[in-house]
Amino acid sequence: MLKWKRSLSVLAMTAIVGTLAACGGGGNKVNNAGAATEAPASTTAAATEAPSTNEPVKLRIMWWGSQPRHEATLAALDLYTKNNPNVTFEPEYSGMDGYLDKLSTQAAANNAPDVVQLDPGWMPDWMARQQLADLAPEVDVSKFDGKLLAGGQREGKQYAVPLGSVAFGMVYDKAAMDKLGIANPANGWTWDEFFALAKESKAKLPKGQYFTLDYAGNYFMYSAYQYAKGKGQVITDDGHFNVDEASYLEWTKKFEELRKEGLVPPADVNASDKENDPQMDLLAAGKVLFRYSFSNNLGTWDSIKPGAYALVTMPRAEEAGGWLKPSMYMAVSKNSKHAEEAKKFINWFVNDPEAAQITKTFRGLPANKENAALLEANMSDLDKVGLELLRATEPDGQTWSAGAGGWTNFVDKDWVLVRDQLSFGKSTPEEAFKQLKEASQSYEK
């Protein structure tokens, strides 16, 4: 589950897109209380040398992402094995769909991979269930922003390290809109302008093409709308259902109108969408003009259709709709038989300059602050688009919060069920709100 809270503070210099080189950090390591302690300057370099034992080790590692992320990660694993010949990898990777279910099933059977990639919203539950190993003292976090580290901490211990940071906004098919004569949005636009542009586009859209996905029941997009209305988190930090009824009904009814006017895909087409899949993604297929996206994803979009796409801030109202958040975390499973080697690998993966040159920014700009500052100086034109979204989001953007644990199934199961019922017209907005409120009762603190 993901939750965010309003904040004027920002995660500056830690979220962009692109293909960049990076340098690693050495220096201090974190102790069990989360405090920095002195360590030799060669901390990072040591991780690239042969481990203390020559015993063969095979590390299972699991992540989700797009094809460019897969290829970059596999190349990084090959480099680590080259530097550490006794360490090999058994990679498991896929898209986001079904990833959490598969990983959770493995964890329940005490058979989780040694190294796992986790969404920030899952962290409270995974730490509370004691499924992760403490990363101290092997993983050097001295060059990481404390705000990013906090989501992987519990009771003074660091259970996961952030891989990057991203801004939440929208991606649109600029090439298609220019061809159709539909005006491009500008950073700082409002939800009123979003819905007005949708209706203005109706006369220009050819048959089979739609303005945007049907986001009536989408958790992330509704969260952005509720924030923009100044109504705060959908689920509070202390674990309470906080969906604002008036805002929810307004949102779902606006999409009900778009559905009736043919400005969002029919339910079956909408349900077929698979983000970043060249064949199944409705934006990549030219079926829709808009969808939500994070700043680190533009490189993937551009690889599908070079030069076609652009980014814009999430629409706002009384407050900003978009937010800044850690992109994802990397952790070691508590039951790993090779925990020490897994931690050494993570230290290398997040700090070593060669690793950064390979993994680039497919998981957001590296969370190491020194790397982030150096990368900005070498941005390509594509990178600058992501930075522009960051800069436009950070002045008053919402900031992600780990929040309360125990709500993962509410977001991933209950909310999805309501989403599908809305899209297929099997539930009214009023019935959908009632169903969500009733479902939330079993998760309330």
C-alpha cells in the first residue's frame, strides 16, 4: 500500500529520469540504532573485491519493472559476478502485476529470495512481520537522505535501503495531440482544466482512441484528487479510513460522465491495459492520450516511441495533486542462508559507481546524495524533462509517508474489486463508497 501526506519539505535532488553515470559513496555505515559510525574510506571498494570466503554462493534476487530495467539489472549482476567470481545469481523478474502475491507466497513458505525489491507502501507490513534482515553494518547509508531512509527503518534498525526517488505526475502523447490539434497541458494545471480538456478533445479523437484511462476507481489517481481538494490522506498515518465522501463521489461521477461520452476506454479494453508493455499498454498502443506516471519512467516510454511523449504535473486544486516519494526499496530476506553476502551485494548495488553507470535511473535517480548532485551536471535533454517535473512538483508537492501497516490488502484487493465494479457499471459511486467504507472496518486500528 502507498500513502502520502502533505508537506512543504521536498526530496530535492533525488528524483529524475534518464541515462546517467554515477559515483559511489564510502565513509560511514549505519549502526543498529540507525546512527552513523566511522568506517574505513574504502567501504564501497571492499564490496567489489573478493569476499572473505571463496565458497560458492548463489543469491536469489527478485524485482519487477520494464524491459530496460531488467536488462540493466542483469548487466549489473554480471559485473558483480565478474568482480566476485564465487557469487552468482538466480534472478526472478517480471512486471508489477502479480509480483506481490508471488513474493508473499514465497515469504509465507520461508522460501523468499535472498534479495528482494519492495514497494515503499509495503514496508510497514514487511517490517512488522519481521520478514527482513537488519542491514547494519554492511550497507553504507551515510550519503542517503534521512527522509528516504526512514521508510525502511523500524525501532532504530535499517531493514531496507531506498534505490531512488521520483515525482508523481502524468505522461501524455504529445505527438498524437499535436497531430490532432489538441492543446498540450502546462505544469500547474488544475483538475477543472483536465476534465475540460477531455471534453474539448471529443470532437477531435478518432474512433477507438480515448482521452485517458478510466481512473474512476484507481487508488493512486483518487489519492491525488483528494489531496488536491485539501482533504488529506486516503488512509491516515495512525491507520484510519479517511476517504472524503464528497470528493470521492465528485471524482467517480466525473469519470462516469467521461465513460458515457466515450472519452475513456470501454471496461474490457481498460482492463486489458498493462503499463509499459509495448503491446498491452494503452498509451503505447495509441489508444489513450494520458496516463499517470513517475518521473523515472520517461526513458521507458521514449524507448517505445522515441520523441512522442512528454511529462506534466499532476493536476491540482486547492493544493498540489502530485507527490514525491522513494521509488522502491531493496532488502534481504530474514531467512536468507546467505544474508551477509546479500548485504555486501546491496552495498555495492546502491553505492558503487560502476553499478550506477549500468543501472542508470531506471529506479529513479540513485538515492546516494553525492551521486545525485553529480548526475544532474551530466543530464541529457531527456533527463531534463524528468528534472522539470521534479522542480515543478517540489514547491508544495505532497510527500510520501510510510503510514500505518496492515492496509495492503485493502488497497490491493478491496479497492481493486470496487474499481472493476465501477468500470463495468456494476456499482454506482454511492454504492462503491459504501463498499469501501465497510471493507475498511476490518483494517481499522
